[in-house]
Amino acid sequence: MGLLYPGALIFFAIVPALVLAYLARERPVRVTVSSVLAFRALRGLRKERFGGLPRFNWMFLVELILLSMAVLAMAGPYIVRKSYPIAVVIDNSAAMQAKLDSGATRFEDAIGKISRRIAATDANGQITVFATAPTPHRIAAPFDSNTEALIAIRAMKPTDAPNDGNSVASLLGSLLSEGRFSKVIFVGSQAVADPVPPGLDTILVDDAIANLALGSFELRREMFGEEALHARIAVANFSSQPKQIEVVVEGDGRRLGDAHETLAAGESGSLEFRALTPASVYRATLMPDDAFPLDNVAYATGGSVKKVSILFITPMPADAAGLDSIPGVSVRTVAPGSFAPEDLRNADLAVFEYSAPKELPGVNSLIVMPPPGDPVFDFQTTPATAIQIAGWRSTDQLTDSVNFRMLNFGQGEFLGVHPWMAAVVSGQGGGLLLRGERQGHRFIATGFNPFPYLGRRNLPMSVLTLNILSYLAGLGASSGGYHTGQPWLVPAGVETVMLPSGRKVKATPGTLFTEVSAQGIYELSGPDVPATPRPVNLDDFAVSDFQSTPMLKVETHRAFASREGLTEKAPLSAMVLAAILAIGALEAMVVYRRRRKPLEA
Amino acid sequence: MFDLPDEFTPQFLARLEELRIRTRRQYAGMGKGAHLSPKRGSSLEFSDYRHYSTGDDFRHIDWGLYGRTDKYYIKLFKEEEDLLTYIFLDASASMMYPAADRKFERAVAIALALAYVALTSGDRVMIRVLAGSGQKLEPAFVYGRHRIVELARKLREIKPGGQYDFAQALAREMLSIRRAGKVFVVSDFLMMLNSVTKGLGLFLAASMDLTAVQILGGREIQGQGLEGDVEVVDSESGERMRVTVGSREREQYKQTLMRLTREIKSFCLKRGLHYSLHLTDQEFQSFFLRAVTDLGLAH
């Protein structure tokens, strides 16, 4: 028994003060009478106050008790009891969907094992259940009984998102270090590396059977705006035997092609599908089917069907001409003087030519030859009459297939070192093409003007321009893919996202969309935006490689407290307050009945 | 009126003049009066015969008896004398409380009324004040109705206060009383019962006719207006007592006080004494005229 806030006991000083006030109030009035003769006969009335027994007043006594109890409640009384709270961490990642020899999934196996363990545990403490995917989280408030915990655990489902091993290890380490649990049970497919910290009890599910997997499913066009698509699908054989695999690609439900490959044990490779006809949704299926169906399917969408809306802010509207010739691209021009940030609401990307926005744009943007010293980007520019390229990143998406030697910039400006944008192409006097990301958006600044877009008449510049626009539009390259468990920014104009399950979720443009734990096609829509499919894939061979699943390295920053149970302070304030209310109600009833009697009489 | 209490209106005085003091025994007076005296005298009430002696008044010879016996007998008659009336007025501190009841003023009024009855009947009155402060009345009889004003003036100067032992005080007074007569004791009798009986018993022993008039306040008998926790202080002894007064306690107090008065009344009536209880919330004139018999008066 103890007190959480013993300082509150100072209010007990009120009690003697109240008693003194009561006694003072009760001090008799002195009255001179003719004779005390008759008063002597008053039986039982001669009760002394100070220095003697005070007259018993049960209501005052009750109120004194209530006051004392209120002070006690303020002091936060508690009792110390021993409890055995348990933390259960359940791996619900995509890898747990793999089937075992028995036909059950790893997750079902895990649920069965942990259920038996909890059922056999002596229930004397709360059970807190955590899930690991898409990010480690507690599934509900701690359960007070084994039954409640079991009901919640059996209602859990595995996700399509992989585990973040570091996060899971960090969670286990935190739970062991907090000292709130007498035991931490981890049930999953990942073993814990030695030394296993004390207090951690690991339940491993059985090994999955051999697995074949699809990896990344990339669609790209050789040229921005070109209709034909080139697909590259990564495949892997994580079994111990060589396997002949077949991958079939379908577009909007129509079979578009297939490819075969023989992979040795543990080997990975890729299958190419050239000139896939345009379709809204592409689906790649691996055959034969195996124990882990999740990585036997991959999705992709064709960029050609997506309209890219460009807002071109320029004092020279003629420079925007030519972009309209790119298939699927629409351009709207606005003069810098009449531009307002609200204009970006229905744009996928913005081009600021000879100008800079007064606030950071809410869409991916290209800033062409910005004026010096703008308040948002604060570019340090050095004008030059003849600029020459000194270097570029040869393996970058922006420089891919660009023949820089054929480029003739003429006059332009060099961009000085920028705090958060890095140079991709540099000249003799500074950066010529900077790239960076801010607040989830991509930004490119150029010291030359790639516009107007001339297409094949200026092919080297057009390739660079299309690379820039592709990067800003998020099309093509591998970085444009979306993976389970990885949130993405809601594009402009999108207000609703339909999940693969068919459930619709409200979304706010510019914010992270986090309900991405299921693999499949997400449909993005808004009042001014047509329904746009977005593929989300598992796309991680690390998940599919059951044979070499990395072990969790759990580290604790504090020694595990005790396996023998923890002392827990159970607060009694609520009970004291309940008692106060009960006594108060009882007193009120008695007083009410007492006052009512004369009325009835 | 003439320093008399307000209750003494001309009409009330006229009604008092119709009253006289009645005694159960005959007492020798100090002069001619209206009360039969044990002395032989010249009243119309026959007393005895004796043989004629030389020098006796012929008018007192009973000629009828001479005819039957042929002897001269002189008829003797009782003397009619005034009555010596003693009025003992309690002026102790208890007569002052509760102040609102004005017990002492009412006691003075009763004493003056009794004195006026006696004086208008031609009796002699001596008022003795027990305790109190102020100019003491001289231990002398007054005679004549006009002396009532003098008595009233002197009694008005008396301030109740102090305490005394009732029995001892009356015993001391008895030493100065040389002749028996009618005695009125006006007091609240708020004292121990044995002290009361002992004091009143002294008059019985001296063959005096006694009327005890007990004065109690209207508020006093209802609990003195006390409520709740009070510390009561005895006005005479200074004794303090802490009590809690509620309706139940007030009733108990009243019953106790009434039992005390009943015991005093019982004591008086058993011994042939007159007893009358006056509560100050009663109307004085109507009380006095209705309680004539209890007061030992007669029309």
C-alpha cells in the first residue's frame, strides 16, 4: 500500500480545522437562568465539548469521513501486487502467407502455436498483442484475460506487406527494456540471433516449402509518349532444385504474351516482354503455382493510358508549344503574374520558365532558368553567354540515352551549390541540372532552356526533356513502382482510393496514403480526375527467399527486469471515489427520508 | 398611580377593598380591628360566662340566665382586633431571571395587593424583603391604607440580587417576630425542596397562618427560551452546567419544574396552608381576584 501523490495529504490539515470549526460552532451559549435546579434533571444532556466528549453528530462524522476519503483519493492510494503481463508479438507479414507441408499457412501455424501457449499460461496479468506488418503496432488495448486475447489473436489476418526486420527487432528490444512485461513472446518466421535476450520467448513457425517468385514488374517506354511498352519481370528460384518457370502477361484480362526460363537452385533472372500493346492493367502470373501465391503475381499499369497534365508558367507561352504533341500530355499555360498556387490543383507537374514560385509547389516541378535569389529555392545563378557541359551522371535516369556531346545550349546560367538539390549535369561554371526532393515532391532546376519541345528535330534535347518529364511524372523507371507497406503521396485531384478488396477510402491530395498493406490494383479517383489504376506489388525477393531469411538481432538497452513477475501499483482512487459516491448517496437518502417524515405526519 | 404598579387601577383597588384576609386561627392584634381575637372584648361574638363581680358593667349581666339560675353571670365577648400581617418578599437573584418574565415586579405587585387588602381592612402590615439590594424596609408594621404608597415606593427601590438560604433566612426573621399573625411568602421557591419545607415549617411551628405564593415566569416554565447547546449559569450560586436543549429536553425540563411546584403545593395543602401559583404570563388582576381563596383572602 502506498501513495502516488503523498503531497496531497497536506489537505488532511483541513480535517482538524473543520473539527475545530465544528467544535467552535458547537460551543454553547452562556445563559444565566433563575436556577439550574430543573436542568439537573435533564438526563443525558450534560455533554461537555472542549475537554470532554463531543456530542455525536453522525452526519458530521459521515462528512468528515467523506472529506478524509476525498483527500485520500487525491493522494492516489495504491496497492502493490504481483502480476505477469505478457507481450505477444505476432509476425503478420506477407511471408507468413506461405504454405507449409501440412497445407496450412505459416500464419495459421503461428496462431495455433501462440493460442496453445496463451491458453496454458496462468492468467495473472494483462496480455498485450503486437503485429509486425506493415509497421510494428499494437492491435488493441491490453487484454485483461486470456480469452479476450485469444479472440483478438484468432481474428488477426496476415498482410501482403513485408516485415521491416530492424523495426521488429527494435520493438522486441523496447518491450524487453521497458520492464513492463514479465515475458515477451515472439511468434514468426524469423529466428532471433544469439544471444537471445533474457525474457524473450521465440516461437518459430515451420519452414515453408520451396518457393518460386516474381520480383519487380517494370514497364517502361523507350521514349516518353511512345505507345509500345517494354516489360521486364524479375524471377527467382528459391528452391533447392532447378526449375522451369513460365510467366504469362495479361493486359486488361487479355493474354499478351508469355516467356519461359529455367532457373538453377537459388538463381534469379529477368524476363523481357517487348512491345506490349497498351492496356490499363497488366498482370504477370508465374507458373507453376507454389506454396507462396503472393509472389506468383505482379501488377503493372501502362503509363500511355495516363494523361499527364502540365501547368506551364511562363512569360513566353510559345515555349509550351510542342509538348501537346506528346501522346497523353496536356498543357495549360499561365503567365507568372496571374499564377496562383490553386492553379496547381489539377496539374500533375508544373514547369516554371524564367520564373520561380513564391511558395513550394504542391506538385513535382521543373524550374527553367530561375531568377536569382527567389525566396523559396534561393538559387545562386551566374549568367553565361556560352555554357559547356563538363560532366554528368552516366547511370542516372535523367541522363539515360542522352547524347550530351550533341547538345548545344548556347547561353544560359550556372546554378551554384544548393542546400538540398544535387547537380546531375554540371558545366564549367557550376550546375546545369539540379535535382532534389522536398516535402514528398520532386524538383528539377535547369540552367538552360529545353523548350520549346521540338521532337525529332532536336533529338538529344528532346530525349533529355522527356527524361525530365518522365522523372517528374513518375512514369517508367523502377522508382515509379509501389510496394506493399510503403505509403505514397496522394496525387492532385484524387479524393477516393479504392483498395484491391473493393473498399473505398477517402484520401487527401498531398498526404501520405498508408492503407497499402494489400497487393493488387488501387483505383484513384476524384471529381475532376478519371479513375486511375495504381499497381502495388510485393516486389521484394527478400520476402520470397524463405531459405535465407535474415535473423533478428534484438538488443536491449536495459537488463530485463524479471521473469518472476512484476510488482504493479494498482491504483485505488477509483474505488475510493466510488465509496465516496455510495456513502454520499446513502447519506442523501437518509436525510431525505428524515425530512420527509414530518410531511407525511 | 401614586407610585403603585400599573396594574393597580382604581377599579382594581376598589375590588381589593372588598376583600379581607381570612385566617384559620385567631390572633391577638395590636389594636381594634375586624378580626376576632383570642382576647375577651366587646364584640358581638359570645365567648364565655363568669360570675358577676363588683364593678362589672350591669349591661353585660345575662338576665335570662339570672331568671333560670337566680345568679348573676356576666357574658363575656371576644375581642376584635386588627391582624398582624407579615409579607415575606423574595428578592434573591433568581427573581430577576428570565428578565423578560419580570418576576420580581409581579411579586412586588402581589405583595402590594396583599398589603393593600390588609391595610384597607384595618390590619397592620409588615413587609420583609429577603435578600436583594437597596434601602431595606424597617421591621415595623404600617397601618392605614395611605401607607400603601409608601410601601410601593420603598419596594420599587429594591433590586433583586444575591442568594440566601431560605430556611435560615426565615429562621432569622422569626427571631424578630414577637407576635403571631398571618404570613404571606411570595417567592419563586426555586430552591431545594427540603429548604422550602423547612422554612415554611417554621411558621407552622410558630402557629402562624401561612399562604405561599409561588411566582414563576411564563418563559421560565417553558424552558427559558433556550435552544441547542447552552451553558446555563445559576443566577444565585453561579453553578454552570452545559446542556443541549431540544423539544424533548424542554418538555423534560418543564415536567421537572412542574413536579417541584406540585410538591410544594402538596406540602402546603397537607398542612392546611394556602398555596397559589402565579405565572407571569397570566393577567395579574384576573389572577388575583380569581385566586382569592387560594391566597387566603375572603370577600
